[in-house]
Amino acid sequence: MDQFEKRIVDRLYFGRDTPTGEVTAAAWGDFCDRQITPRFSKGYTIYEARGVWMGGHENVFVLEVCRKLGDLGGPALQDIADAYKSQFEQDAVLRATTDARYAFI
């Protein structure tokens, strides 16, 4: 019997460069406490990465949420992205969505 369950994995990529500097770890932590945790209190993963945007290298925070098929995570993710863009003067937040299978082993 297949122990894996079908899920959707959403990732949001938050660039840290702003017109006035870089989003600090403290500012990011506060943002997570106010915007992400209340919407995904059952769990999520955050990691730091480095990417390229518009030809320049940039540090990024990545939010990863693994959710059941049919869960309405989309509106919450859009709200989080909108809040980040507004608070940190960003042009965009990248969202990637993939089908996945997972199991606790």
C-alpha cells in the first residue's frame, strides 16, 4: 500500500533588497509572526537562499507550505505576498506551485 499522500507544495520567494537597504532577520521574524504563522499555524518551512532578480544577485527568504489538495491556501498566500510587497516596497513576490507526494516516516 502506498504510504504517500498527494499534496500541493507552494513556495513564495521574498527578495530582501529594498530601496533603503535589506530586510533584516528581525523585520522578517516580525513579518512571519504577524502575517504567516496566523495563516499557516499547522506548519510551514522557511529557508534562506540567494538568487538573481533583474540581473542582480539578491538574498531571499523562501516560504514553503505543503497542503492537502483542495485546501484554500491560495488566498492566504496572495495576502502574504501583498503584505510583503507593501511593507518592504517590493515589485513582486515569486510563487511556485507543484504537485507532491509526502509521508511522515
